[in-house]
Amino acid sequence: MSAFGRRRADIAALSEPTRVMEAQLPAPTQVEPPPVVNPDLRNLCLARLDMAAVAGLPPDRLTAEIEQLIATIATEKRVQLNAREQRALAGELVNDMLGLGPLEPLLDDETITDIMVNGPDKIFVERRGKVVLSGARFRDAAHAMNICQRVAAAVGRRVDESSPTVDARLKDGSRVNIVFPPLALDGPYISIRKFAKRRIGFDKLIEFGSLTQQVARILEIAGQCRLNIIISGGTGSGKTTLLNALSRMIAADERIITVEDAAELQLQQPHVVRLETRPASLEGRGEINQRELVRNALRMRPDRIILGEVRGSEAFDMLQAMNTGHDGSMSTIHANTARDAVTRIENMVQMGNLGLSASAIRTQIVSAVDLIVQIERHRDGTRRITQVTDVCGLEGEVVILNDICRLEGLKPGADGALSARYKMNRARPSFHERLAYFEVDRAWTAVFEEASAL
């Protein structure tokens, strides 16, 4: 355990839970297939557009100008075009010129969390945990490829046959993964994890059923007591959302450095330094990976270091950071249980440090990591915290873990939604001295007393 060395003033009052007042999400909107428009009319519009003149126009003004042009051409060519088809064609042209084509309506729909393109005519979306086929589609594979290249170029990256995979992000921060032919057999594949426009805090997660008030209080205290936390879970389980909620417990006067492959963290503190990896150039040079960024972050006088995701040899540098006075650091990892998370960290450290013994790595893990939070997506679409685990110590060659709380008894209700309760463990955690140091040991005990009274 690293030295405490932090002012008690960093701890906000814990007598009341944090409240995040946010508007309700709008009701889901169905994405209808766009009207079929004569392609010749589209080509005529493109031929008459003065790209230099319209480049600086705002989207609403550009839409109005294009609608007027469409009406003029339709009259000249005696093409029957109703108002809906005219608006659809104008919107399609504007989205192609300024946005992501048929994906724009999906990006604007706040009920959609993921967009998955399996070729030009199969676009799936996830709404409230359920994946369905949308009515949107690209005109053809070339149209989809053009959009992919625009996304990659916007962040200084490239995607083509020689470099057929890329991780990128959109202007709003949404994370994008693209797989290009020849690896993609049915045209380009696009996976978009949308960037939440509304900040999600613990209150919202409680409302969604992801955790209870008592579990939220445990995590609030852990975050404000500068515990080193690993969030573990599968793909799409809500790790980044939970990490964003946890980061709200960080004091405003701390210097936070984030390291990510594709920047998607939404930290609200004023003193945040964001670092992002860089792929190799066309010549195969200039790559900057997460491990190099973590090492550089240690020289930037951080109070906390947050890794968006640990997936390789940078795990060793993350443990070093946690062990060298950067208390309160956080990261996410792909694993199915808290025990699996420990094993994965050990394996990733060995990937880049073959000379370290297993016992030495486990000692590093135990001294660096305080808490593992396991989150899962269940069959009803809800992401739930299933374990909050204390990394207690080392007994021989075995890392001792103790579940502070654990989700038990998942049962389906009449509406198909699952219900469960948490089993709370009142045993004294390994970091009880830290709780006492920050004078929140009574608040910690009160959480378990409240849970036992329910």
C-alpha cells in the first residue's frame, strides 16, 4: 500500500449521496427506410452544386439551398417529387457532404448506444440493451468506404486495403472501429460506440438498475478515499460509463492524466490532461503505444492516472504508477470475474516483462490494486455491478480476494426484467486504515448498517 500523503480537505462531505439531476431520455424513435429517390436526380444536383460556394454554409442554410435546387431541377426535368422525397434527398446530400451519410439520423437518436454496420445494406443498432436491424442503409459499398475514409482522415489516420483496420473517434467523442476489405468480406464493417451527450452519474445508474444506493455509496467513498480501482467486465458491459461516474468523486484541484487508445472519457474536472495513442505511419514508423504514454505521464506531475483500458504490457506501468504515490488511479480491463481480472493483469505484465516471476507480479498487484469492480450486461439488456471486491493480500502464491458486496438471486419478473439483491459483507476491508485516515470509517460502517436494515 502506498503512502497516504493526501490532504483531508480532498474529501467532500459524505453525509448525503451525490445527486446528478439529468433529464429523462426521450422515447425511442424508429428509423424508417428513406424514400427511394431517382439516382439521376441526385447526380444532377451534385453536378450543379458549387462546392466552393456551399462549403462554408451552416447545415440548415445548406439544406434550404439544396431543397430549392432540387425543386428547380425536378421542375425542369418534369420529375414527380413529393415534399417528403424532396426533404429526404436534401438531407441525404447534406449528410453525405458534411456528415456520415445514412448514419447521421442514428447518431442523433439518443436512445441508440451502439451502431454496427455489417456491409452497406445491414446496419444494426442497440437500443436499451437490445440489438435490432435499422432501416438505414448505404447506397453501395463504395459509399460506405468513402464514409469510412472520411472518419479515419478526420483524426489523422488512414484505412485502405494496405491498412484495413483502424480505431478512430467522431467529433462528439464516439468511438469507431473500422474493418476494410479484403479483411471484411461483405464491404466495410463499422462499429460505433456512441458518446453519451448526457453525463451519467450514480443516481442515473441507480435508476437504470445498475446498482443500489448502498453500492453507490461504497464506490463514492472508495473514489474519494483515493483507492486504486480496476473496473472489470465484458465488451459493452458499461465499464467506461461506470469509470466516468466514478471520476466525479475526484477533487477539482487534482491533476488528472488520462491515457486512451481512442479518447472517450468524460471527466468534468478543470485540470485534465488527455493523451491518445498514435498508430504507425505509412512507412511503419512513429507509433506511440499506451505503454509509452503511461511512462511519459509519470513525468508530468500527475495526482491520478486513468487508463481507458489496459490490454497489454502497459499493465506493468499501470501497477508501477499505482505503487509510486499516484493513489486514486483507475482503469478498465476485459474479464469475466474479479479473479479473472487478477489473472489477466498478471498475464499482461508477463507479456512485456518476461524476467519477472509470477510471485513478484502478484506482489505488485496486491500492493497496487485496492478494489475490483465487476460489471456485466444481463439478458434483459441492463448493465449491473455484480461484484465489488477487496484485494486483501497474498497468501503463499494465491491472491486473497474478499467480496465487499455481490449480486445474488437474479430472477425474471413478469415484464421480463431481472431483479436481484446484493449480499453485503461487513468484514473489515484491507484498506480500513485509509478509511480512518480520511475520517470516513463511520460513513463506511453506516452503509452496511443501512443495508442490513432493508
